[in-house]
Amino acid sequence: MTTAVGTPTLARTRAELDSALAAASPGVPRTRHARAVVMTMGALHAGHLSLVRHARELADQVVVTIFVNPLQFGAGEDLSRYPRDLARDLELLSGPGLLGPGDVVFAPAPDVVYPDGDPLVRVSAGALGETYEGAVRPGHFDGVLTVVLKLMHLTRPDVALFGRKDAQQLVAVRRMVRDLDVPVEVVGVPLVRDDDGVALSSRNAYLDPDERRRALGLSRALRAGAAAASDGPAAVLAAAHAALADEDVDYVALVDPDDFTPVPDDHVGEAVLALAARIGTTRLIDNTSVTLGGEA
């Protein structure tokens, strides 16, 4: 049986989810979608809540999934210590302007999402899964796309919202939906930064005070790169690299926003400056949009 949590409904099993979706009585759609989904791994912060608020503006019913997906964690990554606090997440989601009557929080255990254990058939990210984040974390995007597709099937949304902080993930999800003809609109929502400029991430909780200070280098590198945009791709990359010279950098990339391939040296127009670095034992990613050949 579903369990009321504040005003949304908490579902832990597939049957509970089906019951909650069937029982919901969204208002009469006008120019709005009937149902939106926001997929999270919990440990919610203001960035996640921004996604939910955007979903609230787009749809009559909002479903938030909370699931730490084991398929997207590689060997030696932080699956076991990834922060989990469902009670706190539910309290946050019940705040003003977020979830209300008829909305659903789906927080399944792994055996609910993968009832037969690790799936034999998975979604392949193809070439998108082999560069940048995919090169550093082999198989990561296959795991992401597999769970995203499963959760789309289970929640049956009209629109799905994803944060732009995970820029390569957003591109991969959009291509999956396009290439596999999944009838869901994918909406990217701007990333949210803390007051000091650090992009919000659940993994920021791992940082000690000195590491938090060093984490500011990622946003400084993005600003430095964006400031050089009128001088072309090489200048952007050089400026960003220089700002991160003292850190353990996985990559600094300037890519096409549609397919995440490197932009050519003569590229003019929109691009994404993306980077990843390890601050202590914590790996952080960040990105920003730049306009090459024009104003920074």
C-alpha cells in the first residue's frame, strides 16, 4: 500500500507506484504536460529542488525518483558511501512550491528496479560513452541510460527534466530518446551554484574546508575559459587549463552541445566548456556554455 508523506505519496514498489499514478488526479491540462519526472539519487540539494520547481511549472503531476543506481558506479567508486537520507529528502520535497497532492516520490530498492539482478540486456551509450566522463568511468553511461529508460517506462512521463551540470549525461539521454524513439520530451535545467560559485553536487559533502576552497578552482577555470572565447577554442582551453594547473585534472574539453564531440579550431558559435578534476579523494565536474568568436 502507498504511504502518504506530507502531501506527496511515497511508493517503494512497482505496484505502489502504479497505484499512486492511477490514483492521482491532476488538474485539466492546458498548455501543460500531464506528468513530469525528475530522476535523482537522493542526497537532495537546491539544484535538485530547482529541477522539481521547473517540473512543477511544466506539468500537472510531478514524479521524483530517488534511486542510487548500482549500474553506473564502477569498481572503486563511492557506491557504498554515497549519501542516503530518505527522510530528509522527503522533507525537502514537501516544501513550498515543490511536491503536492497527487505527486509521487518513487524510492525503490535495487531489487525492485532490477528484479532479476544485474540486467543481461542494457542500453549502450555508443561513442558517447567512450569519451570524457565515459573514458574515466567505463560503462558509466550504459548504466545511466539503462536506468533512465527503465524509470521512464515505470513512471510513464510526458517530460523528463535533467540538470545541465551533468552535461554529457544530458546529451546522452537526449540521443537515447531520439535514437530509440522514446515518447518523452527531455528538458535541460540550468545548473545551480552555491554563493561561492561551486556547482552544487551531493558529493560536495565529502569535501573538508581546505578541499572546498580548492573546489573553487573549477568555476574559476570556467570563467577564465569563457573570458577567452572571442580568441577561439585554443585560447579557451589554454586559459581553463592554466587556472587548474595545481589540481589533478581528468579533462578540460570544449565540445559541441549536440553530440559532445570536440569543436574544430575554427568553430564559431555555441560550445560547452566541460571539465573534471579530483579534489582530494572527491571527483567533481562542472561546465559552462561559451560563445566562440563573439562576446564572452
